[in-house]
Amino acid sequence: MSPILRKHRAKTAELFHALADETRLEILDRLKDGERCVCELTDALQAGQSRLSFHLKVLKDAGLIDDRPEGRWIYYSINREAIEDLGECVMAMKAIGKSVRSASRC
């Protein structure tokens, strides 16, 4: 196993879990152009606040998004560093895939 994946196995699993949902991917897509208020996300996704809050918490716990309170609203943005870490994990997996040799084994 790649040293990157071995060292951060739990974090890698958490990142991929957070990405394994269409709603969470849609949230990230909405945030790609910059910070958004939770009210904007609620309207854009046509989601109830409790459902959206659950998905935002998963993304935040995985470190993929940051939040910033302002008055009574919370603004969300993508954590660019976490996206870079995710890219490193993917590159490490690609390297594993290239190094795997097919062998006939029983």
C-alpha cells in the first residue's frame, strides 16, 4: 500500500464516504464558484434545512468544506487544501493500479 494511503487510511475513507452521495456532490458543485450562504444552498437544492444540515455536517467533518458564521447566517466554502489532499490520495491509488501485475494464482 502507498505510504500516503497507509498513513491516512482513516482520513481517506472519510473523504470517500463524504463524496459517496449525490446530494453532497451537488453541494460541492454549488460551492465550486465560491462561498454560499446556507439559505442559498437550501433554495438551490430544494432541500429541507435538516436534510441539508446533515449533508453539510458530513462534508465539514470530512474537512471538505469550511463554514463562517455572519450574523444569523452561516456561509460555506470548499476547503481547497482538503481537495488537494484528495487529489494526492487519488494519485496514490493510480500509482498502485499501475504497479499491480497480473499473475495467475490459485
